[in-house]
Amino acid sequence: MLRYFTLNTTVETLSFVIAFVCLARDASPVWRRMILFLFITCVTEMLGIHIKRLYLADRVHVHPNVWLYNILLIFQAGFISSMFLLILNKYTNGKLIIISGLALLGVLYVFELLSHGIFAYNNITNTLMSVLFVLYSYYYYYCLLKNDKYVNLTFSPDFWWIAGALLFYFGRTACNVFFDILSLLKPDIVITYPIYKVLNIILYSYWSYSFMCRKWLISTSKVQFQ
Amino acid sequence: MQKMADINLESSIPIITLIFLIAPAFVLLYVLVQNRKKKKHIEEKTQMKVIFDAELIKTQMEIQEQTMQTIGADLHDNIGQLLSLTSLTLNSIELDCTDKARQKIDAAIELNLKSIKEMRLLGRLLHGEQLLKLGLEEAIRSEVTWIEKSGRFVVVYDIDGEKCGDSNADKDLILFRITQEILNNIIKHSQANEINIKLGYLDTGIRLQIIDNGTGFNIGDLPEAQKGMGLKNIQKRAEIVGGEVFIQSTPGEGTFIDIFIPYP
């Protein structure tokens, strides 16, 4: 059992537990759905480790775990886009840009699947998704600065959730872009994996903090309404 | 050798990650700094609003105080005198002498009518604050009527242009109080006998010009305390509503005061 708990899965599981504790009774269904998303992520990661083991043991009959991450891409695009929509809607009508982004990702995803099948990773979809999330994040910060109302960012769940997403997806896009150069540093081990690990820690730490802020805010409003 | 290379590579991973994260981290930092500035700006705005509200209340109270002072003085000097005279006239009537009694009764009636007229004017003054609801023009006109009544001054009051758009009650109040303060200064210190008041409506605001033919003064020679009481007060009030004040005065040649306030 312990072999399924790598650095990545541990961080993800911890974040899932924090999300469960903080968001289980959250008023917003979109925030509550983060628990489900993190659960799917944890299960996918652990299944990924299991399939990788099977594949390493029998490379003839077992496919690599890439297809699993192709499926995870759909959930990532859906759940994270819905979070961006919820947050952006506080400042502007984000429906059009989020739906257009999802449509673009959908078309590219199907195109990639048709061109190389499910057993090869949808790299272009993944990169485009990361770029879109980075742009959404920048757009959110632009709206935040343009807005006259002051928000205490230290305890703002929206701010920290998007900060995590921005750092993670920006770092991942940069990694994807410089993948070839980074691979040259040590051809036998892909150097991007350790960088992904660092990015994962950043992402889930920021998200966990944003969940805690969310929980803290809800308790405050309960006190105020009493 | 291979191990050394591995260690070097491992130590370079955080650096590579850091390089990748410089741009978004800088954006986050920028947002945080700007947000802090926004907080400071909002706090400053709130503080200015508090100061503005306090100044408005003070202005309202000053207008009330001035109204009460005028009423007190008028009751004592004018209506009181008229009523005393009426009483004396009625007391001196001798009923035996019908013709003289008739004359005295007529005089008493005339005095009484004058008192009623004065009371009516006083009644209008009591509604001084209400006058602002009719507009700045009317409020200033009531002040002019009151000054003219004393018989000491010839007042010319001109209105240039027409007000277009909505009124701003706060600015009207401030401008009315400034006018009162300037007129008070003229009455108390200038020894003038002519006052020209011009209220002009411009596209961007209101211009109020008050000229008197009094003794004038040298602005630089005024003691600091006196400046604080009058001119600085006018300046401060105008600035609080984003306005400007220009004062020109030469000893022996009167004073010219020009106030511009953006409106509404």
C-alpha cells in the first residue's frame, strides 16, 4: 500500500483531505466539486502508479498509463474551467471565454485522439489547456486590479486558488516548451519530472491554503448572521 | 564522476523551476503591491469623506448660528423699537381730544404695519436654510435683501448664464456659507458702501465674484490669526469641494474675490 504514496500522491491526498474538511459544507457547489476533482486526481495518480508497475513487469500485454492521464485531462479541463468561471463571474461575464476555451480544447482533444489514439499523450491539448489557464489567471488579476473594491488578498480563497493554478500551469507550460532542451541535460531520466514535483507541491499547497481561507470565511459569515 | 553530475543536476532543478516561476511570481507580487496601494487609497478617500462631512455639518451650524444672530439683532434693534414706539404712542392717547387721538391711533397703526412687515422678513430669514432648497441664487438673493435693508450698502446682484444639469446640495451649502463669510467681512471691516455680486454658471462649474469699494487690505500684512478666521476658512472650504479662490486687494481700492467651484 505504501508504494502508492509517492511525494506527488502524498501531497495530493493531503490536499484532498483538507478540501474534504474545509469544503464539505461549502455553500458553493463549484467549490464543493473540488473535493470530487481531487479525489479523481488521487485515484488516477495511484492507478497510474499501479499500471506503471504492471507495464514494467509485462511490456508486451500492458499499455503504459498514458491513456489514464488522457482521461484525467477531461476532468482537469472541466473542473478547473468551472472554478475559473465562478471566480471570473464576480468581475465580468466569463461565460463566453470559458466556453470558447472548453470548445477549443474539446476539438483539439478529439483531433489528437483520432490522430494518434488514446495510448499516446495529448500533448498539444495539455499545453493549450495550460496556456488557457495562465491567460484566465492573468485576466482575473487584471479584473481584480481594475475593480475599485478592495479585497483582503491574504485571506482571499479566489486569489490563492488562482495563484496556485498560475504558478503550476505557467511552470508546466515553460517545461513543455523547453522539454527538448531539458531532456538533453540527462537523456536517461526526464528532468521535467522533478520540476513537476516542485510545481505540484506549490499547486496543492496554495490550493489547500485557499480551501482553509474558504472555510474561515464561511465560519466568519455564520457568526455575523447569528 | 557520474555521481557528481547527478548532484549538480539535482541542485539545478530548483534553479530551473525558479527561473520558470519568476514571471508569474512577479505578477503575483505586483498584484499584492497594487492591492495594498488600493487599500491605502480607499482609506484616504474614506478619511477625506469624514473630513468633508464634518465640514458640511460645521457649515450648516454656522449658517444656523448666523441666522439666529441676525434674528436676535433685528428683534432688539428693529422690531423691538417699533413695538416700544407703538406702545408709547398708544399710551399717550388722550381720549378727550378726539382729533389728536385719531392722529396717534393712525401713527400706531402705521408702526404696527411696519412691525408686521419686519416680522414677515424675519420669518423669511428663519427659513434661511430652506432657501437653499430653492437654489443657491435665491439663498444669495435673501442675503442681498437683508444687507440692502440696512440702508448702508448699494448691492448689485447679477446672475450670468443658466444652471444646467442637477444641483449639488453640498456644494450649494458650502458656496452659500462662503458668500455669507465674505459679506460678513465686508460689513464688519471694509467700510464699503457698494457691493457687486456676480454668480456665473459655466460649462464646468460655478464662478462667484464679489467686489467691494471698501478700504481694502494688504494680504501679506494680515495677522496669521485673522487670516485663519476668514480667508483661510474660505480657501479651505473651496478646496474641500475642489474649488479655487483668488483674492485681490489693495489698500484704499477695495477687494475683489473670485471663486470657482467645479459643478455639479
